[in-house]
Amino acid sequence: MKRVSLLFTALATVGLALPLAAQEKSFYLQIENPWDQPKSDYPVVVQTADLKCDFPILSATVFDGEQEIASQTDDLDRDGKGDEIAFLVELPAQAKKEIRIVVSAQEAAADRYPARVYADMKLVDKSNKREKHPKISMLTVPGNVRIYNNLYHHGPAFESELVAYRLYFDQKQTVDIYGKYNKGLEIGLTGWYPDDKQLASGFGNDVLVVGSSCGVGALKGWDAQQGKATHIEPVLDRTARILAYGPVRTVCEMEARGWEYGGRRLTMTCRYILYGGHRDAQVDVFFDQPLEQETFCTGVVKIKDSQSYSDHQGLVGCWGTDWPETDTIKWHKETVGLGTCIPEAYVSSEINVDDSYLYQIQAPGKNSLTYYITFTSLKETFGYKTPEEWFAALQTWKTDLNRPCTVRLLSKKK
């Protein structure tokens, strides 16, 4: 202890800054669940700017009572400093709890907590050996370049223990899905395309044909004259990026810069956030300027012979069965349930087209909007088995989304 005190004194005497490891502060949050149902794996996100620290926050340690819980500090604007601290909590019905967060100017080990999510994006290696495809975190291409077949699984893929999604890196920007038999992380092992041995041992696989549709909740343009959804084109360039890999959540983005749409040139960024323990993903859409009267649309693909559900106020879902691949020898028909939940304030109308159940969306004066997507696969040992179960679950899901917890930064800190 004496040596440490002398070192601090010497540093102060010569006017040097303290080591980064000494730059820490503690903050306290109060989280309250006002709903009469418990919240499991409830995501809490703290903006580091709200903490008003006098040093850059590079990591955080979060405590629920005396227990340290997994968290991550994400640099979403890629300036080298943490922007958001994310973690998951368990909250009984109508309960409050206090959380302590210790923020630090020192980076933490990436593997200090078990991973509950996974994400990757890979370039295609011509050897076609799964382990040889090089991983990348970001890629930008001119708008007229077709990179789809040069990316392994065609864009970013991300998963929780329950489900996996992928985003097509092309003008469609479709959201596709991968169903699992058992809970666990698989995409790092299967690369989205399980081999025969993996299939025989119980790994999941792609369970949906999305075609040119919105798949599960991809945002599209809308052609009023032809009465159909449109792809995100033409654009100056496209960017796909993975901003966070876990252990608590993945954050992936698809950016279309200079999209010629509605007589204007927009830059649109669709950010997909998936948390551990969740089958639903949050979709944040950002525009570089306030919207006017542009109409967009999203919803779910119309599966062959599907049953559908809508509350006509932003929630839409379907349940159906179809082949996931053209190879009907190796693959089997898959049954899935899909869902998209849009805040009613953005909904301008509801329409069904040949390949999709859609809501039309407008947000005049807004620079951003948020909605949610989800799905289940009948093969899940932990999922839903009938359309009635699934449609009831969608309604509960919407109710849950509409009853968020309150998070308050307490005044005490040290």
C-alpha cells in the first residue's frame, strides 16, 4: 500500500495523469417492471453520454445486488469510445431492483463472459472449405456491384440460443431465418449450411424461402402505381457491418447511401439488434434527413398455404409449411411461424400482395423509427406447435413490448 501511495504522490507532483486502470466510477440504476407479468432476459441499455464521465468509457462491470452479470460496452459510431452499455436482467412482476454499474477507461477481455449470441460475415474462399472463408466486420460496395454471391451466407448472420437470422447484402436486403431443434449457438459451426453429418446429429438449417419478399420484416419501398413493394435501389453504395458480437447482444447494420426514392436521395441504415435469450430482434431504421410523405412497407412473407393473423394495428403474422430448398431429396418441408410488430403511430394502411402480408408505413418529420421481428420453427423442441399457439404468442409479445420497464439513473454515485 505504501508503494502505491508514493506512486500516486509522485504522479501528482509532476502533473502526470493517473493510469487508465485508475479511471473508474460507479453509477446506480433503478429498474422497475410495472407489468403484472415477469420480465425474463430484459434488455437494459445505458447511454454512456448520460453518465457524464470525464474519461472515455471503454468497459463496464454490472452488478445485480452482489452478483456480477454479463454486459458489454459497444462502440456503435466507431470512434473508439463506448456509446452504449447493454445487459440483461430478470424482473419479477411489478418489482423494482437496483443495479450498480462500474465504468472504466480500460478495455475488458472480450471473452470474460459466456457468449449467448454469435455473429459473422465472411468473404467466399474459392476452396469452398468452411473454415477458410475469411471473416470481415464491414464491407462497402458501389450500388451497381453485385456482391451477394461473393459473401458466404450472402451477408451478415447473427443468432441467439433460440434462433438465427441473416441479411441479404443486395438490393432486396431481405431478412431470412434458420431454425433449430435445440437451444444453442450453431452458425459458427454450420456456417448456415449444415453438412450431412451435422444434420444427422441434430443441427438446424435454413427453414424459409423468402424470394423477393420482405422475408421477416425487411423494410421495403412502395410503388403506389403498381401496388407492390420495391427493392432498395438505385443507391450510390451499400454497406454491411457488424458493430457488436456479444456476449449479450449482436448489432448488425445494412446501409443504403444515396437511395433515390420518392423524388429525393436518402441514406437509410437498418440496424438489427438480437439479445441472448430472445427470438425477437429489434430493428432501428435511421435516415440522414427528416422524412416527408414517403411510404415504406414491411410485414412477413406469405408462405404457401399459410394462415395469417393481424390485429390491424401494426401486428402481423403467419404460419405455414413449404420446402426451404429446391432439393426435395436432402431437405424436408419446414413449418414456421413469422411475426412483425410495428408501432401503430407509423401505420398508414394494411395490404396483402402476392408474396407478403404488409403494413404501409409513414413517419413524416422523423429521422428514425423502431419495430420488431420474430419467428418460430416447428422443429424446435422449445417452441410453438400450432398456429393458434403462435398467434396467441404474438399478441402476448406485442403486449410485452408495449409495457417496457422504466430505467432511472439514481443520483448517488462515486
